[in-house]
Amino acid sequence: LKDCKYAHFRREFLQLHPIDQAEFYGTLEESFRQKLYKAIHSNEMAAIFQALDFEEQKHLAVIELDQQYAANMLNHLYADDAADFLSQLEAHEAEAILRTMKAEEANHVIDLMSYPPKTAGSIMTKEFVSITSNQTVQQVIEQLRLEAPDAETIYYLYVVNDVKQLVGVLSLRDLLTASPNEVIEHLMSSRVISIESTSDQEEVAKLIKKYDLLAAPIISPNRTLLGIVTVDDVMDVIEDETTEDLGEFSASRGATDVNLSAFQAAKLRSPWIIMLMFFGLITAGIIDQYEETLEQIVLLAAFIPLLMDSAGNTGTQSLAVVVRGLALGTIEKKGLLRTLRREFSTGLMIGLLCALVLVLIIPLIYGNVILAIIVGVSVFCSLSIATVIGAIVPLIINKLKLDPAIASGPFITTINDILGLLIYFSIATSLLQYL
Amino acid sequence: LKDCKYAHFRREFLQLHPIDQAEFYGTLEESFRQKLYKAIHSNEMAAIFQALDFEEQKHLAVIELDQQYAANMLNHLYADDAADFLSQLEAHEAEAILRTMKAEEANHVIDLMSYPPKTAGSIMTKEFVSITSNQTVQQVIEQLRLEAPDAETIYYLYVVNDVKQLVGVLSLRDLLTASPNEVIEHLMSSRVISIESTSDQEEVAKLIKKYDLLAAPIISPNRTLLGIVTVDDVMDVIEDETTEDLGEFSASRGATDVNLSAFQAAKLRSPWIIMLMFFGLITAGIIDQYEETLEQIVLLAAFIPLLMDSAGNTGTQSLAVVVRGLALGTIEKKGLLRTLRREFSTGLMIGLLCALVLVLIIPLIYGNVILAIIVGVSVFCSLSIATVIGAIVPLIINKLKLDPAIASGPFITTINDILGLLIYFSIATSLLQYL
């Protein structure tokens, strides 16, 4: 295909969706890639660039392309994607590229890079369409013809006053169905759903999801329109947050990427395992304290796993309920105390049920009623407590705005293990005389 | 506000976003709600209805509204939302409403209800804009003016031939920037990204995410255009799938909703806990087999929790990596075998590191080198195996297209517990003479 039939290749290649172009690009060797750069303009390359991983982007923009071509390409990128890429580069590499870029585009990008990560400002883009309330439908349509190729979305038109404050919004749908001479002021909705640039990116995601929007306007404290966040960026935010939640659940935060090498994965994951293993040493110390009790009735050891797993599983269920409730905002609606009370009641019921099953089954297998009572009562107590621990720890962490990684699933399981074993051996020791 | 000043209330109320109208509606008592129904037309009520929970919807449509008003309201709903609601009702209730609805709308809804749950067909809607390739830009704009109020999105225009097969797509953006006399055939892209109605709803979500689309067309096997799925529906799919994944991780599938009563939650969650408790009884049986070994050296029992937790945590990490990799499609790219090999290597490294730490620490605390070797070697073996179990079980389940709930986190933890204990006690028994 590409033994220098550039024109033919160009025509075929540009018919593909940019995402598929990027996939094709990823399969090429360097010599072919260099030919591709000659066949493709920098604005067409921008669409491919946007679909690549950061590592591929870096290789492309910093190593393979000459600086002028790279800067032209970044000029054509949406400012949010350019800012995203440049903020991950070394400072001097980013500066070199920014200096070669068009001043206007570079300023947009530098502005976006100034917002702290994970805020609404950091994920917004500058390429929106703003209109004024005294324009007519016809005038706006004319304006759209000019601006449409560069805007990230033209489906929402944001109405600003003469000091650039956001005063209204109009969908393209409403614009098209209106008569050409109508004035925007009479068509626009003045109750605009907007969000401040310093808000958490998750707030933007919640807003867009709640109102089924295609984009949300980002404003400054004095209501100046700064940028917009589109629904595709929000989908990426949701994906990242989900990965983060799952990482927390499994003590593998930041290490769930299958593309890491085994060594990198081990390096990221082993600190968690080792930290949790030290908690295991505490548990070992507790059991060691009760060595005398254990010596008298070794069978007690057999139920350690059952007790630990049951408490661990019940606590993890509560954790899942609370983590999901916080993510979806259903807990705010219901109230913290009511959530806790619900979890505790659930724990009491599950605990009671499990205890009853054990008190019936253990005597059948091991012929020991006292043992059954010890295990049953311990399971009842530790399951009731486990739900409260599983629910309260993430709630406290959320209230204190701490890093929720501390409340990871295995951590809660470990707390519940320790409490469960203390309960178990205390009960066993006090009932020892009857065994 | 609403002591019968209907006209004034109406004006104020309709300025609110439907989502906020629904929130306000939720705070009203029945007598006020009845007044609201009088003030608001059935098409305006449809927007509120769409934002309610199923229980609220059912109460509204089946109990509080008279059947004609309810049917009118459902006529104005997008067909996918109506189908969603009606398919959750009892068959006779749904039929009663469908019979009162407009025949055309009712047929759309009945058609949508015929697709199996969780397929692309079940989440699509019929309200799309279809055009033909011989229309001009001006003609399409005229058509949009008429159809825009009823279509779920007008931002993508789907081009069909005379037997309704999908042959192209055109964005409203491209339409607006084209000259009015241009023919659609020259503007449209004929490489349309589409998906069959029988595909899994997650496939639609992946496609829309991958290509940053606002909607995707759903086709029959012979490429007839059946409907579209919009990005807001896809966000709901992603949310549901995330809830499901988290439920599987924590053995609380289908029970992570904070709004369930404590009794309902206990009813849904206790079967998992009890099932896992029975596995605990198996573990107890295994330990019981080694009672003699334990009697001779009770301290062995102290390290049961450490061993179990470490294997459980490591396995859960692998599970998280694989579950996330399957959800994001990164595992397909990397290959199953390479993923498994990566996990196993990671397990060997983490296992080795943990074993080294234990072999150094245990003699310091308990003054027992043999014990340290037993625990260290067991941890090394069980952690290496745990990563493989954690990775292979969800992969097999995914390949066999079974219900992934079987691979829930606690289930994998339990398998790893059993294997870990067998390794531990086998090693301990064979080294008993040296203790």
C-alpha cells in the first residue's frame, strides 16, 4: 500500500475514523511512520495524536517529529488535550514546544495547565461557542458556520453579557426550530446549569449525568465563562474514578493496569501486601496471647478461618454499599446516621442467621455443643460489628476529605479480623471450664 | 405558592429543569400532587416522569393518574424510557396502559420490549432522524425543523437507502457548515460505526466511549436501521455495570443499594455470607485433619490469619487487574497468556519479598527459625498460586460466558485460603521433627 503512492494512501487513510487511523499508526514501523508524516498534514495528525497513549504521544512529538511540525499539530489539538499532554512532559520539553506554538493557542494551553489536577478547570476546554443575547437566530447560524470547525461542541451555545459573564444557554436544537429573525434573548434559558472551575472533576461528572447534558459550562466565582467540559471527557473521568475505586477495594491502587511489567506491578502492589502482612503479625501476637487456651482445646484453631472470613465478607459488603452510595450520591439523600443504622440492623440479622446455622451444624460434625456456642456467639458479635466498621470507616474518611485509600477493603477486613479474634478468644477463655 | 394560583405556579415551575421539577415533585404530598397534575400537561409531566425512580413512576402512572392522562404522558415519553418502565410492571398493568396509548407509540414500545434485557436493542430508542442521500442540505434543515422536537438527538443524522438500510451518517455540525444546495451523498461519511441489536449493551458503551460519539446506530443483521443509543443511556449502562462489578467484588451483588430496608439487605446479602461460611466449614475440616500437628506446636495457629490474609489480598489484586482489564478491553489487546504469565511473575516476586521479610522477623519475635521457614515457604508458595487463581478464574468465566458472580472476590479468597492452609500444614507436618 505505501510504497510511495502517497496521494492514493492519503485518500484511503483519511476515510478512516481517527481512532482507527491511530490503531493503524500503532502497527507501523518507524520508516513507514516517517513516510506517514510526509503524507499527512499536521492538522490531520492532530486527530491521530489525540487517540494515542501518553508514551506514544511523547515518542511522536518529542522524538520523531521535527519541532515545527509537532507545534503545528498541537495548535490544531483542542486546548484541553494539548494541556493534558504537555503537563505530563518534563518542564523544559513542554516549554520548548509551547514556544514554537502559535501564541494564542499556547496561552490557552498555559492557562489550562494552571488549574490543579482533578478540578473542573483542569479538564475543561476553551473551544466553545459564545453568543450574545441581542443576536438573531440568523446571525448565530452565520457565526456557527465560521466557528463550527474549531469548536469542541456546537450543540450548546452559551450566552454571555458584555463582561463575559454567563447569562444563558441555548441548544442548537432550539436554535434550528426557531424562526430566523427571533432574538436569542427570547429563546435562551437563563437558568444555566454551571459549575466553578475549582470544583472537583467528579462534581462535573455528577452534574452532566444528572441532567443528561452533552457539555457543562465552567465559570469563575464572578460567573465569567471560562470553558466547557464535554460528555466524552466526563466518561474518561468516570472511568478513572472507577479504576481508582476498584484499586482501593483490592489494595492495588494505581496498579490495576495490565500493561505494567511484572516487576513494576510487584513494586506497586507489594507495599500494600507487606503492610497488611504486618497487621497479620499483630493478629499472630493476639493468638499467641491465648496459647494456653488453644493448647487445651486445639479445635478452636479450626474455626479461625471461618470466623475471619465471615467477618471480612460482611464488612466488605458494607464497604461496597457505602462506597457505591457515596459515588452515586444516594447516601447524601438518605443521611449518614440512617445509613449506619441500616447497616447495623442488617449486620444483626445476618449475624443471627449465621450463628443459628453454626449452632445447629457444629454439634452434628464435632459433637461439641459448647464449641458451637462459642463459635456461634463470636460470629454473631463480630458480624454485627463488621458491618458498622465497614460502613463507618469510609464515611469518616469521606467527611474528613482524607485519601480514601486508607479505607481499602483489605484494611477493613484486617480490623474486623482482629476484633473477631479478640471476641472469639475472650469468649472461649471464659467458657474454657465447660469444654 | 400553590394555593390555586395555577397559572403563576405553572410559569415558575416550567422554568425549572425537569430533573429539578422531579425533585420538587418528590417533596409534595398527595393533595398537592393532584393539583400539580391539573396544572401541568401530560407532555410536561412526561419530562418529570422520566426523572423518577421506578417505584415513584409506578405509583404515579398506575395509582394516582387516571389511565388516559397516564397513557398520554407515556405517548410523549421516548419509546426506550416507556419500554423500560412498562417492562418492569406486571403484564396486565402494562397491557392496560399500552391499549390506551396511541397505536403508533404503543407499537414502538412493544417492539423495544421484545429485545432481551442487556442487549443493544433493549436500550435503544426509535426517535432518531433518518434522511436519504439524495436530499439537499436545505431540505434536511427543513425536515429537522419539523422533527427536532420529537427526536432524542438531532446531532447525528443517519442516511438510509430505500429499503431502510443504513448507508451513511452526517453530523449536524457538518450539515450546518455545508452550502445549502449541497447533496447529502457528497457530505456524508459512508463508514458508519454501527452495532447489531443483539450485541451486549456493554459493547455499545465501549464503542461510544472509544469513538467519543454522542449516539450509535443499532442495525439488524441485514443492516436495516432499527434505532439509536444515546450517550446518556450509555452512562447509565456504565453506572450499572460498575455497581455490578463492585457487587461481585464484595459478594453483595444486587444488594449495594442504600435504599433497601435492613431486612431486604440482609435477605439479599446473607445467602452469600452463609455460602462462604460453608466453605469456612471445609477449612475447619482441613485444620481438624492436622490436629496432631497443631497439638505439638500450637504456635502454628497464630500464623493462620497472616497466611490467609496475604494470599487473599494478593489474589484480590490479581482479580482487580483482570476485571478492570476486561472492562476496559486492555486484556484483549495484550492476550490472555501474557496476562497470566505477568500475574504469575508478579506473584513470585511479591511472594519472595514477603517470605524474606517473615524469615527475618519471626525468629526475632518468636526465636524459632524452623517456624519462620515454614511460614516463609508457605507464604511464598501460596502467594504465587494466589495471583494465578485470582487472574485465571475471571478469565475462564469470561471465556465461557458464565455469570461472573461466581468469581466474586470472597470466593477467590476462599479458594486461596484452602490452598494456602493445605500448603502450610503439609510443610509444617513434614518439618515437624525439626521443631
